[in-house]
Amino acid sequence: GAFLATLDQAFPKGPDLRSSTLILSGLAKQRALNMTCLVLSWHKLNEYELNHFHYSAVINACAQMHKWTKAFQLLSTMAQDEVESNTVTMNAAVSSCEKGGA
């Protein structure tokens, strides 16, 4: 949609890792889970580099929205994409379980 077109225009060669993290973290703080997932998908579609910071931001959005199943789907996707999780990522996933009632 229009949002992804804006990202394409803003980052014609792809965002750097820091910009990606800031975008995803900002969306997560706004509890914009669908948009956060869309940006993550945009990264993957364009084969832009993703790391545990990016996934952690999206998993934090899941926790804020009480979507523990989505958080664990993202952990699975991380493993498939060969992105190592860390303590922050795992804490975010656990938080999503606590808040989601799992």
C-alpha cells in the first residue's frame, strides 16, 4: 500500500540496520502490530538484513497487544531465517505470554 511505497521512496537502496530498528521500535511503541508486521515483511520481501533487534521490536508489539501466538510464530520465523534470538527477544516472548494469558 501507500505506507510501503513511502518506505520504498525513503529507502531506495534499503534502510540501514539502525533506521530499520527505529522504524520497527516506533511502530511497536504505538501498538501498531499489523503495521509492524508489514514492515518486517517488507524487509524480508526486499531481502534487507534483519537481526534480533528487528524481531524483538515486533515481538514487543505482540506483547503489548496480548498476541502471544504471533510472538511465537515470529520466534519460529527467526529460526527459519537463521536469526539468533537473545535474552531481549526471549523476554519479549515471555512477556507476550504473560500479557496474553498463555
